[in-house]
Amino acid sequence: MIRLAEDAAAAVSPTRGAAAASTDERRYRTIALTVVLMGVMITAVDTTIVVLGLPVMMQRLHANMVGMVWVIMAYLLVLTMTTTQLGRFGDMYGRVRMYNLGFAVFTAGSVLCGLAGGAGQLVAFRIVQGLGGALVSANSGAIIADTVPPAERGRAYGLTAIGWNVGAVLGILLGGLIITFVNWRYIFFINLPIGTAGLLMGLRVLRERSPRMARGLDLPGTGLLGAGLLLVLLALTNASGAGWTTAVSVRMGVGLLFLVALVLWERRCPVPLVDLELLRHRVLTSSVLAAFFQSLGSYAVIFLVIMYLQGVRGLSPFAAALLLIPGYVVGGLVAPYAGRIADRHGARVPASLGLALQAAAFVLYATLGVRTPLWIVVSAALINGIGSAFFFPANSSAVMANAPAGSYGVASGLLRTMSNIGMVASFAIALLAAAAAIPRQAAFAIFLGVSRLTSSLAHGFVRGLHAALFTAIALMLVALLLSVLRGEERRGGHGTAGAGAAGARGGG
């Protein structure tokens, strides 16, 4: 990891002909990027390793399928609700302090998850984990923005994708080994040494580099967003499990009313959770909405493809995840170069190319049948990984470069919030799409990796998969249109930003 950060520091050093950075500055940049990469990596490990562990956890904790789905949903919901507000905590009390606190909370939450005695406790402790993850993601981009010159942040954000993809691959490999040879609880205990090392490094070497700023908090907005999303997600998961009953429709309606109330409140709030005034800036608005539609379209595809591999092709969760590793590896290698292209030529071309590649990958996924060669899955994963590598660093840089002076933290918070909303909704839509094609309990069973579909159900699921993928393709094309039409953009920025947007997969 240190070697990786040294390469990262060299990559974002001033270009030839400019004054060379001092030895101390180079050393600090190396260490700061090392800690940021560790933070990104630990959250990525948790993302893939928990999905692999769901079948075993359900059996050992004697949980039902809907309850285990909330092991993932609760974590994503907390990230969506709190990331922006916790980013403001970084502005108020110190970004390094909040980042280190995130390491501590995430690590403690991981240990508690490993000690959970039931599904309810596990979901509750995942909420604690989510708070730690939100602290890390809200402030890691800000530390990069404080460390790296504005005109070179695209490459720096691209480099954080290395940490994400390394973590995702480690999560798959370690998850397979732990599930096969060790107790499932070590899925969470594995975060203890990584989190402790990152925390100690952060406490020892990271320095605050920006003045503290007075920031207000939008607690009513956070409450409205949380209540609205919770009710909508409950409605979607209940519809997946029991169909569209009157109670489900009421939950959905009330949840949507909360979200409408959020929009009305945000227009009047002096320190809004989502600053709607920023949406008057064409480039920033297009970039944020492109991130939303990209997240809404792409996150569901990952789970639907894993469900296909497990339910239709009969692969174990570990074997299914292994087929996605090439996409993570190649994406991590490409992202830094894609970020440099964005620094030099602007975000429109690399971000739009990335979205086009992802749409092409989904078209390839849409050819899957009950006997399609598995190399098609690997090929689509590779194309998807390259597309993500082009989109995320470029789009994040565009948001930061085109945010009004003094509004960097608010802009990056808006980007994260919209991306997380898309991700949470996409996850629920994936379950709903599967449940619409096959019996609902069968949909949950193959998602959790505890069942394989019969021949007739397999054909039905494939038809549903194709319908869901065509929807995802349409969403990606909307994101592509927004990216292409984003308008004339500034490059670089206005100086050291008050907060950064994460360039890795999970940050935006």
C-alpha cells in the first residue's frame, strides 16, 4: 500500500517545468494518500465480503430472507442520510479528526457485527458501521482536495479507485476463504487489523490543512430524507416479498410525500442538506444528475448478474463473484490514466466515454441466456469496469471544478447524496425486477445464494433480467445525454477546495 501511494504521489506531482515539491511535501502527500487509500479499501472490502457471507449468516442466525436483505439496505440507507451532514462536521471540527473518527467507528461497528447474536442486532450494528463509513467517505475526498493541486485532482481521484478495486477483490477472495474454512464472524473481524492500522497512521501523520468553518446542520432535512427513503425502501422490499398490498401502497405514498416535503423544506432552509441553488449551474447540475442516473442504472445490474450466476447457472456466491474480479482489476488500473485525461482535456469526453462503455456492457449482459458461455459475463465485467474507471474521476473533478467559490463542500455533498440515493433505489429495484419475473421467495433465495432455480423458473428469470437490463440501459443513456450536454466547463478549480468528491466507486 505504501508503494502504491508513492506511485500516486509521483503521479500527482507538478508537471515538468514547474517547481518541484519539497521533500517534506512529497512525503506528506505519500502518507496522506496511503491513509485515504486504506479508508477506501476497507469500505470496499466490506461491500463485497458481506454480500458473499449473506447465505451463511442467514443460516447461522436463523434469519428470514427479508431481514438479511436489510443487512445491506440499512448500511446504504445510513450512508445516504448522513454523509453530507458528516462532511459538514469535517468543516466544523477538522476533516482529519472526523476521518480518523470514521476509522474508529467503522472498526468498532465491524467488531460488533461479528459479535451479533441475531439478525436484528446485526442490522443495528450495520447502522454503526454505516456511520463510520459515512465519516470516512465524507472526509477522504476533502483530504485529497487539501493535499493535491486543483488542476490534478482528476488523477488523484482516479488513484483512489485503485484502493476501491483492490478492496473489492480482497473482499471476494477473503470472503471465499473465510466462508469455506473459518467462522462467518471473521467476515467482520477482518476489518479490525485494517481499521486499527489506518487509524494509527491517521492519528500519527495526518495534519489539518484547512481552517475550520462555521457550518449549520439541516437536521429536519436529514429526517425528511431518512423517513422518505426508509418508507420507500420498505415498500419496495415488501412488494418484492408479498406483492403490492394496500399497506405497501400507503408506505410508498407516505414516503414520496416525505420526499416532496424535503424539496419544499430545502428551498427555505438557510443551510440545506441539498442546496438546490447549485442546480442553477448547468455543468454542475448535469454532472450531479449524470451521477444519479448512472448509479440508479448500474448498481442493480451487479446484483442481477450475481443472481443470474447463482440461480440460473448454479454457481456459489464465491464462484459468481470471482467472474467479476477482472472488471475490478482492470478498472483499478485504468482509473488513474482516465483521471489524467480529465485533468488535461476536461470531463465531458472521458465521463461520456465511460457511460457509453457501461451501456455497451449492459447490452452484452442482455444477451445472457440459460446456457450462454460464462466468458460473456467476464467480457461484460471488463467493459463495465473500464467504463466506471473513466466516468467516476472525470465526473467528480467536473463537480469540484465548477462549484462556486466557497461551496465545494456543499457541491460534493450534493454529488454524494444524489449518487447514494440512486444506489439505494437501484438495489431495491433489482429485487423488485427479479420478484416480478419469478416467485418472490425464489427471488430472495437466489439473491442470498441459497437456492438454484428450476429450468422453467430459470427461463422466466432470464426474461425478467433482460427487461431490467433494458431499463438500466435506458437510464445509462439518460446519464450519457446529460454528460454530453453538460456545457462549457472550467478545469482545475478555485484553489484548495473545502471538500472533495470521492473518485472511487463508492464515493460518487
